[in-house]
Amino acid sequence: MRVYERYFRFVIFWRIAQLLILAHLWLISTAGFEAIVFILLLLIVMSIRIRFSIPKWSFLIEIVLCIVFIPYFPFALYGLAIAIFEAALVGKWWLIFPMTIFMIAYPAFDITLIWYSLLTVLVGSFTYQSMKERKQLEKTLDKERKEKHELEQIKMELLEAYFEVEKAAELKERNRISRELHDHLGHDLTGALLAIQAYEQVENENQAHSLLEQVKIRLSRSTTRLRNTVHNLTPVTYIGVDRLQRIVADSEPLLIEFQYNGNVDNVSSQYWLMLEACLKEAITNVSKYSNATKTKVELDITETLVRLKIHDNGTITQKSVNGSGLRSLQLRARMLKGSFTIDRQNGYLLVCVLPIQRRGK
Amino acid sequence: MIASLNGIVKRYDSKLVLDYIDLDINEGQIIGLLGPNGAGKSTLIRCLTGMETVNQGNVTLFGDGKKPFQNKNKEKIGLVTQEISIFPELTAQENANFFAGIYGLKGEVRKRRVAEALAFVGLAEHTKGRAQNFSGGMQRRLNIACSLVHDPKFLIMDEPTVGIDPQSRNHILQAVKKLQRNGTTILYTTHYMEEVETIASEVVILDKGQIITRGTVQDLIRNIQHEERIKVEVSHPEEVSLESIQALPDVKQVIKDGNQILVVSSANSGHLDRILTIIKEDSGVVGINVEKANLEDVFLTLTGRTLRDGGSA
Amino acid sequence: MTVFHFVLKRSIANKTSLLILFLFPVVAIFLPSGEYWPHLPYGYQYFGIFILFISLKLSGLILEDRMRGIAKKVSIAPISHFSYLAQNLLAYFSILILQCLILVYGGVLVGKELYQPFWLFILFITFSMASIAFALMWISFFRNKEISMLIFMSIISVIALIGGVLIPIELLPEILQKIAIMLPTFWLAWGIDWVVFGGELKEFLLVNGMLILYMFLFLITGSVKKLH
Amino acid sequence: MMRVLRTIPYTVIRMSRDYITLLLLLVVPIILITIFYFVLGDLKNQYGDPAFYDTAQLMTLVFQLFGGSIVIAHIQDDLFSPRRQRLMVAPMSRPFYALSISLCGMLYSIFLGFLLFLFTGIGLKVEWGNGFWVMYIIGLLAVLSSLVSLILIFAVKNFKLAERLSEVYGIGCIVLAGLFFPIPDYTVITFINEYLNPLLLAANAIGYAQSNLFPDAYIYMIRLGVGIVITFIIVFVLGRRKI
């Protein structure tokens, strides 16, 4: 509820101002202590309103109070403005119409009162609207945040699925290769081998020649097949540490030093994607907001974890809004049971640590 | 399950203090809540005890997620505050009596519990002494006793050892262990990692409102560590070939400082043997120092900062 | 009732407080009477100010609890905020009742002219309630006991002057007379006048009713502040 | 000596930033005197002068009685609290430091008195008589009050108690002077008011001077002076032991 505090403060200020106006009217009037009783009662209702949450129709209390006290203290008519304000504050601004009629019908009517009530209803409905909007905004924000949370979850599941698909593809490829090798290459090579063996035994010149010819054909077919098979395997994109190095190299005008330790084969492709995202995020940040002259990227891979640390020597610290990019990285790291922290106290420092589970590939 | 926090978000104005905290506390544990100043430890405790309403998420105490802060549950919780929250003008016994009273203890039970609690923290001989005449450590202990009189199942200790002498600190740590043996679950907040290493059965490390890791001390130290440092003191430093050490895989840095050689390499590289072999070829080895990893290193690995002041390493 | 019990214990813990709490009513009994004004002996006339001070001094215990973090512990104990405050206030109230009793009953014993001692006693009691509530509200603005007391002193000296306790209200300029009606001390002074000169019971009820209204107002505003 | 002098600006700054004291010793008396100004209006006393003059003069003097609280608050802070150790090891004469704090406090109190004097004299048109003489007497009263407070803080271990006692001294003087309610004419009380009560001594010294009865005024002034000498000796003896 703290977000609304500013509005509450404003509302309280306005309520007090209204009471002060009443108090002033009392000071310039000739009314006796009844006015004080009246103001005191209004004050109590106000404090109850601040202290406890009371029903929406509670502005009726003020209306009743005003009507009761008007005979003793004519200016109590002005107290109706408080009721109008409270009504407007809960969205019932139309109450001004019956009240205005009452005011006009009342003998001691004057135009200031109408102005005052109008002003009050304006302030009240304005506050009501902005509080409503604020609540709405907060709600949307919370919803968005939640959705993002869920979205990340889905993303992670997708990544997981991708990982599985990748494994399946790998398997399929392996099958294809082995089938290819077995069905064609193997077949041809075996044929060629048998032909050569037979060639050694054969004495007939013609027969030998045809066997040799056969071997030639089989071998040349095998070469083509082999080339074809291998050609199918060539990776289209870089992956792993090469990819990170490529990113660093591409960020040319920035001075980035990259070093890594450990066995890069321990890191799964899922992790590489995450690390890549971190690196990109950091580089964007450094190039956009930082006045750094040097950035250091360290990648450590041990038996149990992968750690990416990016540290620059910038001095700008005030830019500390965690953007949505960082937010989603944070969530992703959490999904991978790792951690992701950003610190701007002493240069921009990004550390991402992911655990390595030894899974059977 | 003693307590659990589920997706807790806490904002002060627009500042996010707790960011989706999920934490389960199981019976019989001592959970060490570790983190630099301003990590959100105290806020976490305030949310856990109902002192503060949360912006999102829910708290469950003793399996009760609907009304976690009803009196039935509050009776089972004890809180040792960061400040010494006792009445200096009252005696130790009266202080304990007061807190026993507000937890609804009466008559014989109260008398017995007060005596037990005071004896437990080693104040049995000072029951009649006024708290204002106590030393700092004694006041701390009385502060703890006051949180123990109602025999809580779940004890929350918010930096209970700030600013006291080592002896009292040891006394307190021993007491905490004893409590755990008696079946109390303890959440122990501190920014002294040594304390957590000694007593905690599980560590939760908090930084910037997030739980960055949790696990047993051993597991964390074993698994979350990205480099190790080996210091070798040699007799003839000038003859040692630094290049051949540097050439070992995973070695990050080799520094020669006087007759000491410091080798920084990735964690668990198993280089000790190899390094020694290389050095022994050229020089005598006078001493070896392999820096033992601790929770500080864990924090350093995870955040790149030091635990004590949160500064850059 | 542990809180109640210990609040009592703490408020009379040291001899100085005990002395201030119970010596003053006794001394007040023996203060002389004025010539034209006030109508009651000075001790009785000034007792209202004394009640204000004592309430603040007593409710300083709540402030101390807040400063020391005891309130934090209380807030997580199985005891409600309401009960904690109620027991505190009740303890202060019982001390003030005792003082009023000493003053009024002592006055009757010594043979002071108090006109209607019973009603005077009732008046002091209602004023005590309003004053405790006021103190509760007052301390909710402050973090430091000493500062709260010092500023209170300066405010009270002004309130006492224009509230009709130190000098008769009729002497004040008109505008101040009007403002004075807003101060609880005005109603105390009115009540004392009623006790001296007598009048309709309705008037006395009005005075007490006003004081009780003040009490509610101060209680509600004073309890807004959270425990810790 | 030079070192002590260098601390004085900071003492002055600290005193001027103590807003609570400013509120109690300057704002409150101004409000009270103003209210009395409206209350008493054109009322005349038995000599035919406006009754408000007496009240304003007395009120101005009354608040000088509490000026000692400035001095002892600072003495307590600097010489009897944890800060004491810091001063103990500082290469500086502590008695001189204490003296400088006391002097600053006294001067500050006199300055506040001067402001009140200006306010009543110019703002509310109170006739004070010779301004120099008035300031002289106000100064004496401030010095005496500070000295009394110093005696209390040196003689009583508990600071809180010393503070309370200094309040008792102030309020006691007011009560004895009969400002709250008429004081019966016991010989003891008359004697105290004639020879010991600094409030009345100062008021009489100003009052007689205003009526041009300087011999009488001098007598009261001398009584105040004697008070200062005696209290100073006590402060000197006690202070030497404590500081």
C-alpha cells in the first residue's frame, strides 16, 4: 500500500485544510462551543477514516453531523463540503447535485459555498481517478511481472525441449552417418577389398583387369559418398567459446579482454546460450552507458560450475535501473539453479554462475 | 515444515528489497542466513514474522498459510533482535518474567521456564542483578534468554553476536547448537561467515534481495569455488621456471613475491602435485600453503564482491 | 496482564520517579489559596498541568520500548497491538487515579474548601484520560524521549497560559479566548468553575463529554503508529 | 591555549544548532510575553506604571535562570561522556577547554537575553531604563545561573539528576519569587528573597535603577556579585577535582 502513500498524504492534507477552513469560519462567527463540538466530531470521524478502513457510505456520517449542527452553527453548511469530498473520493461525485440543491434551498445560501463545493468535488474526483489509475497501474505491473515470470518458465521449457531436440538431431545424424557408412560406403569398400583379394588370386589377365576396374569404380563412388556425407555434417554456426570470442571480436571499438580456463566441453549448449546472452547484455551496457576504457571478461569452468565475470573500469554508478533484459537473465539463471548478479559500485560488474550437473549424454 | 516463504516480493516505496524469495525451513535445521549489509536479511525476518506486510507472495508458518501470524503460531516463534531489547531498569529475572508473561506462561511453568532459560545462557547466578549493570555480553545473553522463555519451536536470531567479546560469542554459538539438539529450528542471520561455518546445517546466501545460493556449508565450498590459490615458499626463487608452471592447463596467474610463488588456478585442478614437481626440479621447497576455501570465496565466486563490505574484490 | 504489571513496576522502579509521582500531590494539597482567583487552592488549579506532564513522562515508556526494540519483540509475541497499548494506558491511568485520589481525598481530610470534592475527582479523572491519550499521540511523533519532553514543555507552557489554567480566561483578548475553547485545558478550567459555583448537571456532563471526545480523538491518532 | 581557542568556533556552531534550546529559551518566552502583552494590556500596577512592564522584565529574567542548561549539556557531552577519553588524550588543557565551553554557554545565554531585551524593549515598548545597566544585570544573572548548574553537575554523579536539580533551582527561584502563587511572609522566605533569590536580586537591581535609586540598585547588584564569587569558588574547587 505504500505506493499510494503520496495520495494519502495529499488526501489527509486536504481534509485538514477543510477542517481549518471550518475552524476559521468559526473564529470569525459568533457561534459558541457547539461549533467546537462539531469540529471535534468531524476530526474524530476523520481520524477514524485514516486509522481504520471504514465502509464507503461513511460520508453519510458527515452529512448527518452537518445537518444536526446547522441550527447551532450556520457555517456547518460548509462542513457538507467534507462529505462531498469523501463521497467524491469513493467515486460518488454525483452526490454534489442533491447537496447543491439542499444548499441552494437553505436560506443562508451564498455563492462562495457553491464554488467551494465545486472545487472540493473536483479535487476529490481527481484524487479518486489518480488513485484508481495508480491501482490499475500497479495491478498491470504486477500482472506483467507475473507473466514475465511465466514466460521465462516457458522459455526455459522450450530451451529444455530444444536441448532434447538437439540431442535427437545429433542421434539422427549419427544414425544417418552410420547408415550411410554401413549401407553404401561399407558396402563398396568391402566390395573393393574382396575384389582386391580376388585380384591377387586370379591369373587370367582379362578377369584381373575387370576386377581392378570394379575396385576403381567402387573406390571412386566411396570417395564421392564420403565427401557427401561429410559435407552434410559441416556446422553452420559457431558454438561454445568460439562464439563468445566472436562476440568479443565484433564489439571492436571497445577494448575487451577475454580469457577462459577449464574444459569447455563440460558446458552444455543451453549454458552457452545463457552465457552468450549475458555477454551481449554486458557489452550493450558498457557501450551504451559506461565511460569505461577497459573491460575484462573471464570465463572459468571447473568440475562443478561455469562462471562468467565481466568487469569494466567505468565510474558511472547512478544508472542502476535493472532493465527487462537483466530481469529476464536473472530469472533464467535462477531457472538453471545458478545465480546472476550485477553491481555498479565499482565499475560495472556482472557475474553469472551456473552449476554443472553431470548428466549422461 | 516449520516455515516457508513463497515468492515473497517486498518493496519500500519503489525500492525492491526482496525479490521473489522462496525459502523452506525444515524442522531441526540451523539455517544460516548470510549476506552483506543491506542484502535484505532483516527485511526477510520482518516479513517472516509478520512485522511487515509483503507486496506479493505468501508466508506459511507451521503449515498454516492462511493466517500464519495468529497467536497460536506466534507462540511457537522466538526472536532475538539485533538491538538489545531488554529493560535495563529491571533485573534479569524480571525481564525474563515479562517476556514469559506476554507469551502467556503462568505460575509454576513460568517460574520453571524462566529459571531454565536463564540457566541456559549462563546467567543463573545473576538472576537478581539489574540488566543495566551487566556487561555487553551478559546483556546479549539475557536478550537471548528472553526469547527462549516460551520454549519456541522456531527461533529467529537477527545478528545476535554484533559487538561482543569472543568468549560470549562462543557461549552463544554453543547454546545455539545445544538448542538444535533439543529440537529447536533456528534461523540465524549474520554477516560473519565464520559463525555460519561453525554452526549452520544449511546456508542461505542473500544478496540484493535475492537468494543467490543455498546448501550445506561443505557442498557450497566444494562446488561453488572458481579458483584456488597455492602459495609455495622456495629456497631459490630465482631458479624456478615460472613459464613451465604457467604452461599448465587452467593456471591463471603465477606471481613471484620474494621467495614466495603464488599460483592461481581454476578450482579443483589438482595441480598441487605438478607444481611441486616443477618447482622441486629447480629449487628446494620450504613451505606450502594451500588457501582453504570458505564461504567468503563462495560469495566472491557468485557475485564478484566480498562479503564483509560488499566491495569489489 | 503482564504488560500492565510490568509497566507499573517500571514506572515506579526508581526512587526519583516514585518521589515525583506521589510527593507532588501531597505538596499540592498544602499550597495556598489565591485572593480573587483561582477559586480553588493553587495546588488544585495547577494540577491539570501536572497531570499533562506526568502522562507524558509515563507514556515515555512506550517510546523507550520503541527505541530499544522491545516493541519489535512484543509485535511478534502472541499479544495484539491493541492489548499492548491498552495495558500500558491502563497502567498510567491507574497511577493517575491514585494521584487524583491523594489530592482530592487529602484535601478533604486536611479541610480545604473544595466545594464538591466528588465531582472534582471525576473531573480530574476524565482530564487524566484525555491527557494520557494526548501523551500517546504526542509520543507517536517522536523518536527521542528527551526531545519529546522538551518540546512538550514549551507547548504546555503556552497551552497552560491561554487555556485558562494559569490566568483566568476572561482576561485574554477575544480571539485567544476563542482559540482557547479548542484546548482541553479550557474544559478543565470550565469544569473547575462548575465545581466551585455549581450549576446544572448537564453542563458538567458537557465538559466531561468534551474531554472524552478529545480522548477518543487522541487515542485514534495516537494508535496509528505501528509498534516498531 | 591556542588550541582551546580554535575549538571555540565549533562550540559556538554546536550551540547555535541546538534548536530545542533555542525554542525553549527564545521562542517560548517571546510567545509568553506576547500573550501577557495582550492579556495585561493597559493595566496599571500600584505605582501607576503599566503592569505589563514588570511582567515582561521578570519573564526575561526568568528565562536567564535556565541558561545554565546550555552549559551543562555541553560540559556533560564533552567532559563526562565517552568523548571524555578523546579529550583526555588530546594535547590540550582540559580546564581551559571547560572554561571556554562555560564562557561560550554564558555568552550565548546572555545573547538570548539580549534578544529578549530587544524584543520587549523595541517590539513591545517596554521601558527598561538604562540599557547597559540592564544588560549588565542580565549578564550577571546568566553567569550566576551557569555557575550554579556547574556546581550541580560537578557535585552530582548522575547527569539526569543534575539536570533535574538545575530545573528545580530555576523553578524554585520562580516559586519563591511568588510568580506562580503568593508566597506567605515567613521570615525565612523573605530573607531568601531579599538576599539569595537571584531572580529577585536582578529584578530589584533593574527596578531601582529605573527609578534612579542607584544606591539600592548597587546593593542588589553587589549581592548578585557576591553570589557569583562564592559559586565561582565552589565551581573552582569542585571542577579541579572532577576535570
